[in-house]
Amino acid sequence: MFDDAKWSARRRVFAFFAVFLAIAMLLDVFGEADVLSHAVDETGLAAVSIAILIYLALSARRNSTKEIAVQRLVILALVVAAIAFQVYGLFVEFGTEDFGDDIPVLIGLVLMLINGLV
């Protein structure tokens, strides 16, 4: 059902995007600390990204078909949670100067979701 080499490559893609999101969102939180509701989406994205990295690190040796399927579903659930945080931020920050990063981050998250589904 799952090709080991293919899933191994996808784990690296998830890890790359999670590291990027964690660093970018943590840096962005400091810029939006003046309005708490504007910093919620970045803080949530950073937390979800760190959770993905921790989960990938803890489950790196899982290689059976069942374990890979569970790992894939957990990561996809975390990506969906990150998309929910980003959609919340999209509505809260619409029309403000903090709006600029929301669309590119949402596109990246959707790409992460597609990476896990195909």
C-alpha cells in the first residue's frame, strides 16, 4: 500500500516545511505582539509545526505498513489543524497591515496537505 522510499521522501518534505513554518512563524509572532488576536494564528502554526517535528522525530523508526499509515494520518491531521489556524488568521487580519503573510502560508499548507494525500 505504501512505498517505503516514497513515504520516506514525504517525511523529509513534511520536516522541511515544518522547520520553515516554525522558524518563520516564531519570528513573525514578535512583529505582531501588539495585537494578541493577530498573533494567534502565527503562534498556533508554530506550535503545530513543532508538534509535527516532534512526532516525526519520535516515530522515525516506524516502518511497518500499519505504523506508516497511522503516522501519515496523524501528520495530515496536524496539517489540517494548521490550515484551520491560518484560515482564522485570514479572517482576523483581513484589511490590516498584518495580512501579507497569510495567503502564501495558506498555499504552503495546502501543498503540504496535497503532499500527504497523493
